[in-house]
Amino acid sequence: MYRSKRPLIFLLPIICAVVLNGALTTPSSAATPDCVYKSSDPDGDGWGWENHRSCKVSDSSVKRPDDDGRKKKDTGGPKKDGTLYKGRHPYCSSPDADIDGDGWGYENHRSCFVGTAKKDPGLIFRQQFNLSSPGLYQGDQLNSGWDTPRWHIGFDEGRVSIVTDDAAHGNAMEVTYPAGAYGSDGASAFLADVQFSMGLPKSYDELYLSYDIKFGKDFQFVLGGKLPGLCGADTNQAPETGCNTGGGFPSGYDGWSARTMWRADGAMENYVYHAGQKNYYGDDEHWNVHATPERWHRIQQRVVLNSVGRKNGILEAWFDGKKVLSIDNFEYRKIESVGINLFYFSTFFGGNDPTWAPTADQTIRFDNFAISTKPITD
């Protein structure tokens, strides 16, 4: 049945008048709620984040019960002058995480900040697991997160998961080490190891590697185990030949490696394969510090390859910001085509006999991986 549209035409002047007189509010302002808690605004700019949406701090906002007595700390985001607070908030993976455009976003159950912060100009790789889904870490997540590793062990076997940690870390990668498993040779590798090799954009002469690590509750350090590090191979050979790691004396023509290890009681060290090494199974370079279970630690190392024909290669390490190792007489290579061209994620208990094995399942969490040509400060 036909109906006249004239009544709508008569209403248009009324609607326009209401809008011009400010009687209507914009949807964006009406949709922004007041924050329930004052602490939802960590940087004190009047904007907070609650229940996966922005909110405004108002007179009705209150303190959380556990906020009493706390001192306000720098939160890791951009100040008004463009510099950074000292803190542990990561960069947002996407600017879309910042809904209100104040420089702060929210991803994976934690705050993050966006492009107003100054990023490391030397950064060539970062992995913080912000875009990883909780649960088993394998397949597409592994490939997209690590530039499709050339090979891997332990992921398809279900020993690696993404978990949600504390507010400072959000998502983290957790590795499970089965009871009784050890070593990296033959069939034992498929029971004990989590490993992969990731090629770098090019071959470098100097690089920094940094990552966070947390040993699980009541962690059994036993005799020790392997942790990730940088390494290099001859770029004239197939990358799959990899680094020198599993025993033997490098020639200087066939690669090198500088991984980290934990030892008995949580003692930390670098574990290095290089030309002229003293021991068949690599050289131990002790840090004289110990890791504590259930506490996040920051590991950073610097590798500078030697000039060909000279023993002036450098290895430096920092543990929780403190310099714990500085050596400047390594011979990593005898030819220029050996560079720093691989990141080697390698972790397992061992050693190559049962005395290295834990008696119960163990876990270690990893987060905030970064590789850079300059010191890594965030």
C-alpha cells in the first residue's frame, strides 16, 4: 500500500535545528564510559583501559583495594616530550590497538604503546608473542613468528605452548621438558629437545641478541641445559649445514656458535664453539651469576666476529642489565664468508647421559626476543 513521504520532509528542518543547537551528542563521546578504577589510567593522562575498551577517569573512579600504599611508577609509555618512561610495556603490533589515539593500546591482555615511541634503529627482529594465540605453538604460528624456520624439533610433538604470564609480559612461550629426557643426539632429540634455526636477513659481523627467561617453580637445574644463542655458517654453503654445536673442533671454515647454558644450581654461562677451542664439546665461559626460579631474567649477548687472520673476536654478556662476561680474543672464523647469519633456538637438558635428566616435568618461559645491530634497551 502506498504511503506518502511528506511527513519526513516536514521533519528535516526540525532535525537540523536540533543538531545546530547542540542538542544531540556525538556517538563517540556518548560511547566512552567512566573508568571504574583510577589505576586503569597508568600514565595519568585521564584515559584508561578496562574490559577491552577505553574509559575516562572521573570523580566517580575509585582506587582498587590493592592500590593502597603503592607508589606510582613509570609505566613504559611515551611521555609528552616523546621520550620513553622506564618500563616493560611493549610496542603495539598494530596501531589499531590504540582505539582513542592517545598513544596507548591494548593487546593480549596487556597495555602496549604505539609509534610515538622511538624504536631501536638497529632492530632487525623482534618476537613478543603479542599476536600468538594461547595454546599449542606450532604450524602457522611458528612459521609466521620466526620467518618459517628451516627445520624444527619439539613443536609438532606438543612441547611448546603460548601462555599468559604477568602484566609486564602478557603472552609468553612456555617449553615443557619431560621427566627423564636429556640430550640432543639421535632418537633422544625427539623426546627432549625444542630447537629450530632461523636465517637472518643477511650475514653480519656484529649483532646483539636479547631475550627474557623464567625458570618454572621448583625448577630442577640438575647438571645443566642449553639455551638460545647466535651462530654462523659459511654463506657459500647451504644454510642447512648450520653452525658448529654438537661436538668437535671447528676449523674456522665451517661455522661457530655462542649459545647460553644453565648449570647446576642455576649458574649461568656462555657455551661457545670456535676455532681453537680447548674442549671437544665447546668451551664454557662462566658468568658467576645464578638464575632464580619463578623470576624473569633478561639475557643479552653481543658477538663481534674476528678480523680474518686475527684473534680479536668479541663475546660479551649481560644478565639483568649487569655485564657478566667480556672476552676479546676469539677466533670465530678464518674466512670472510663465515658470518653471523643464524639465530639458533636450542633448549634441552644435557649433556648426553641420564645424570643430566630431571626426575619430573620442568618448564621454562621465554619472551621479548630481539636481535639488533645496536645495544637492546627495551
